[in-house]
Amino acid sequence: MQATRTRERDGATSHRPRTRGGFVLLGGVQMTLIFTLAALAVPLPRIGAELHLDRADLILLSAAYGLTFAGLLLLGGRLADRLGGRRALTAGLLVFGTASALAPLAPGYEALLAARFGQGVGAALVAPAAMAVLRALFPEPAAYGRAMATWGGLSVLGATAGNLLSGVIAAITSWRGTFAVPVAVALAALLLAPRLLPATPTGTNRALDLPGALLATAGITLASYGLVLTDAHPWGSAPVLAPLLAGLVLLAGFAAVERRTADPLLPPDFLRDGRRLLGLAAIGLTAAGTATVFVLLSLALQERRDWSALLTSAAFVPFAVALLGSGRLAGPLIGRYGPGRVTGAGLGTAAAGLGLLAATGFDTSVPYAYGLLPGLLLLPAGGALSFAGAAVLATDGVPAHRTGLAGGVLNTAMELGPTVLFAGLLTLGGDAVSLAAAAALFAALAALTATLATTTIRTK
């Protein structure tokens, strides 16, 4: 008996380092997916100058990765549940890593654009598959909840790293050097996954719902593309309305198909829970708010204050420090006060930060140290809490066979939030007005979350 207990204790002790290593590996992959989304934001002007691109070309190049990433995520989630998380993760990493390796070798715009689209295809399979493996890594509900509290902050940390490191790498080498990060992470993950990640069961006898997959992918991609083009064209123009309306029609068709399909790509009951919807809304809004500040402040510092790419990246260092500090507190706070209260508090704190930034309007006369910095500390502090709490709200009670679906839906909210809201905020005119509107949205959702997020989530 004593020998048996000793073996069990030794087995549990040896399992803990593997679990930690597996979580670090999966977390690094998730951060890299979002890093890649933001990696071209700072060096984009250099790319335009080198490849002789106009504004429309730059907009499409910047958005290409996110378009395929968001458009294919629901299909990626279903494939992860059907193939098994680790197998789908490996396949996605191969596509993502290959496209990332081809991007810096691109001789011109078309090849670089194709590589960015390819990165998005791989990422759409990697993101939900990583969450499916995460569920297998932490099978106990309490441990999985703690893991998700940390997981929720990784995406905004990845976006911050993208803005920070892309400027540094571009200054030291060139914009092509920014692709070294996703290549290195994909290669490391492929090598370490068999050793650190558990095998996951396949979802046999599950239909793929190809009509729903095609409608969802085409609808999300076209609608997102139309919204992206509002940066260069008026809302009522044909370049915006044609893809936007076509995308909305296809998404309406997707909703109709899902109601009639025996095994739908996105089961309607998955989105009927109020707390899950609040979590997804908080994820989308937090992603949109941070993306808006990243873009507007990067442009303001480089175009109005004539800051270099390296100095612009340095301006976000306090942002990253506040994000890390708040992220470390998120898990214990969720354990003590619950994900709803933490999400609401995070949204409220972020709203205060956006309000302070709106008051500056990123005017050149406003000093960085005591003009911009307070808002750049409050926004990430609140954003980290919001992401962490919202990730728990959005995934709590999801059964194991739907973990890939949950990952696809969560990441879709994260991708579509910036696309939809950023386009809408920019049309308001002026940095101050856009940031003030974002602050109002954060405050409203904070109040709604505090009121409604205490209800009990139902397990589907």
C-alpha cells in the first residue's frame, strides 16, 4: 500500500512539470497568433515605401491575415473537435509556419499578400485546436477554469508584444525580420508537442456541415473586408457596400442553414446562455478598444510627432508592464470574486483609461509622461482583467466535445471585435471622439456585466 501511494505521488509530481510545460507551449502559440496579427502595424509605412504600395494595398495587406483567421475559425473549431486537438494543432502549425517562412522571401506585394492569407488559414485551425488540447491538459473543471483565467490575458499580451517587438525588429533588421517570430514558435511547437501535449480523442461520426462552413467563411470574410475598406472609402460607396451586403446575406443564409442542420457548425443552443454572450461581447470589445489605441497612437506618434518606429514601440512598454501586472492578479481575483465581477471591474477600469486618452486627443502639445501615460496604464490594467474574466464566462460549462467549438467562437469574437467596432469608431471623425465613444461602450458593458453576469451558466 505504501509503495502504491509512493508511486502515485511520484507520478503526480512528474506530471506537474509536463503540465506547466504544455501550458507554456500552448500559451506561447496563442500569443504568437495574435502577435502576427499586430506585427505589421508599426512597420507598415516601411513596407509601403519599399514595395511602392498605395493606401488601399496597405489596408488589404494589414487585414489579410485577420480576414482568413476570422472567416475560418468556426470551421477550424469543428475540425479540431472532429480530428482531435493535437492532430489539428499539428496540421495548423504546419500551414502557419510554412506561410510565415514564405512571407519574408516574398519578392513583391502579391506573394506577400498570399503568405498573409496563408498565415490566417493556419491560425484558424491552430487557435481552437490549442484550446481543445488545453482542456485535455487540465481535465478537472477547477484547474481548467484557472487555466482559462490566465489564457484570457494572453491574446492582448500577444498584441502588445506585436506592437513592441515589430518596431524593434524592423529598426534592427527590416520588416521582413518580424516573420522570424512566428516561424520560430511554429517550429518549436511542432518539435515539442509530442513530448508535452496529451493526445486528444477524435470526434468520430460527426458531420462537417460543409454548407454552413462555406456560408460562414464567405460571409464573415466578405463582411469584414467591406468594413476594412471603410478606412479608404465612404460607407455608401460600392467598394464598401458590395462586399458588406453580400457578407450579411451569406451570414443570414448561414443562420437559416444552422437551424435546419442535424449537426450544425454553430449549434444555436451554444449562444443562448446570457453569461456566455456577455463574455464574448467583453472579449470583442476589449480587443477592439486596445486595437483602436494601438493604431491611432502609433499613427499619431509617427505622423504628428515624427517619432521613429523604435521610439513608438518604446511608448508601449508601460502598457505591457501594466498588462503583465494585472494579468498576474486576474486568476486569484476571479477565484475570490467570480468572473462576472472581475470582467465588469476590468471593463470599468479600461473605460477610465480610454476616457483619459480621449481627453488628450493625442494632441502634440500633450506631454507623454503625464498626459498619455495614465491612460496607457489604466487601459491595459482593465483589459487584462476583462479578457481573463470574459474567457472564463465564455467557456464555463462547455463540455469536452465542444471545446474546439468554444475556441473557434471565442477567437472569432476576438477577431471580429476590432474589425467591426474599429471601422465604426473611425467614421465618427477625430481621435478624441473615437476614443470617447469607445469609453462609453466599455462603461455600458461594464454596467450590464455587473448586473447580469451573476446568473448560473447552463452546461450544454
